[in-house]
Amino acid sequence: MVMGTATVAADNFTLQYFLGYGLNSSVQTTFYIYLHFADFDCLSGNGSRIFQVRADGEPESDNISPAYLLATHVHFIHRLAYPGLNGYFNLTRVAGSTLPPILNAAEVYIPINLSVLATDPAD
């Protein structure tokens, strides 16, 4: 169901997502990010959709060109360099691409240290 919907860059060039809002952390935060793509447009002629994933301005992937109705997945680990700051990742159209980036789904996970949580020793 999720792969049947998508968002594209409003400016026809970049989709940007911010990380870390609402985190009250004084330590470095690590994000595990999984992105999912599938193109709905059956491209013909010289049409192309090619983009790159970047986190805080640095490349996190090779060029991505989602296939028509075929799921493509990218995952990466992103660490915020400075505690308390917000990071971001974006999907940026590369030179020669005629269509904007597309994103069907994103999953973002933050690990937590379970050793500091109180539990019953018998659990």
C-alpha cells in the first residue's frame, strides 16, 4: 500500500528531511535510515529520473534511478556531528535527469540504551 504512493520535490530539484527535532539529547545521536523508491512513470525517449541521497551535504548513495513499478531500497547510518543540533538528509536530482526525485517511504530509527531502563530482574 505504501509503495503505491509517493512524494516528489516541489521545486523539481530537492526533497529535504530534517532529523533530530524534539530530541533532548546531550550525546551524539545515531539515525538508521531506510528509504524506499518505485517509479510510477513509465519513462520513454529521453526521460530520466536520477537522484542522489545526501546527509548534511555529504553523499550517502550512488546515483539512484528507480525502475518502473519495481521497489528499490537504500539504507544508511547517519550520526549527528554535534549533540543538540538537527541534521538533515535530502534527495537531489543529478545533472542530466529530467524528472525530480521521488520517495515512496522512509523509516528512521534511533537506538536506545536499554541497560538504563528499570525492569524486574526476573523479566
